[in-house]
Amino acid sequence: MKKFLLPLVLTASSLSACAQTGTLVLPKAGTVLSKLPGAKSQETSGNQGIPQTEVAQGLQEALVQGAGAAVGLLGKPSGFSNSPIYRIPLPPEADRLRTKIDANPVLKAAVGPQLDATVALMNEGAEKAVARALPLFKRAILSMTFADAYGILTGGNRAATDYLQRTTGPALRAEFKPEVDSALKEAALAAYWTPAATRLNKNKILLGMREDLPTDLTEYVLDKALAALFAEVALQEENVRTQPAAQTTALLQKVFGSFRSSK
């Protein structure tokens, strides 16, 4: 499993995020955490006697590490386009049409480069969009209650990912959309995509199409970008939960190691 660890800096100052550097700064234990709803710094969580504040701090570190690593991986230049897993292709039916186009030398010369440019811009838009995710993840992490933290700790291997997806999904889509729109405006085919896809869908049976083409290319890219982001967050989360080597701080080792030993 890939290990892309986000630099984690503990300070006594307020929490801040920097999407440009991919670095998220977490406040010192006992500052923000002691003010979370239900916080009782000396009360134990039932997890081998670890204080609730330490459990929550450990979960915040895990969220920062997993989310930040995913953003750092996908939000960099070529993060999508060079990925064998997350590269965004043309929609399936368009990809099948591309095979027919490539079989015709005239069509390939006329349309092929435009299709290539569209795919490149789709992936570039996704990369720039994902790079904007850290501030939204930060707000979700700060709003986490102790009930959220304990639910994440005792949940499945993607409980933290589910928490982030539930609390940030719609906001991320809204945040990503301008970047994807801006990228696709540079694609010559994008302006004709909706009317062309609509026309092709109406003749789907005659054309032997197996499914409709998405008529909104921006929404297609947003779906792919969000799915990739949370898939990578889930991989990072599972890594932190199950691999001691990925628990890069004493607190992570204490919280997750204690939980494993209590199961």
C-alpha cells in the first residue's frame, strides 16, 4: 500500500491549513480538544483507560494524516493523469466510440487530438480541485465531537473516511466545481459535449450504445474526483489503523495499539 505521509506539525497556535503545501497544522493537545462538546480531559473513554482528550487527539491526528496524504497524492500535478488507479478516462460509451474513431485514419486525425486534450484537461481540473480540499477537511476535523471520535475509533476500517465524506461531501463538490469548469472551458469539445451527448443518447439503440453518455461533463469529472479522493482517504485510514509502521506518532501508537489489544 502506498505510504504518502503528510508532515504533521504540532503547535500551541490555532489550527490552520495550507492547500498549496499540503501541510495541516494541528493544535497542541488540550487546547481545541478540551473545548469540544462533551470534553472531559480526565475522564477515560473505556479504551484501556486512555483519557477522552487523548482518544480524540489521536483520531484527529489519524484524520489529518489520512486526508492530508490523499490530498497530497491526488492534488499535485499529474496526480490523476499519471495514476493507473485514479486517472479519469472518457465516459465508457465515449471511450468505446473512441475505439471506432481511432480505426478511421481521417476521424482519428480530426477528432483524436481533441479527445486527448479533453481527457488531459479533465484530469488537470480534478487535480486542481482536490488541492482545495484541505480547508474543508480541517473544518470537519475541528467540529468532531467525542461521540464522533469514539464512533470512528470503534467503527470499521473506513469509519473516519465515512465521517469526512458525510460532513464534507456536498461542500467539496461545490468547492471543486469552479476548478473543473475552468479546466474544461479550455477543451474545444467541452462546448459541444452536452448537445452531442443528448443527440447520441436519443439514438442509443440504433448506435448500439450500452448506456447513456453523461450529458454534463463537469458533473462526471466531479463524481470521479470525489470518488478517487475518498477511496484514497480510505486506503490511508486502513493503513493507519492496521499497520503499526504507519502510526507515526506516540499518540497514534497509544490509541490504536490500545484499541487493538482490547478487541
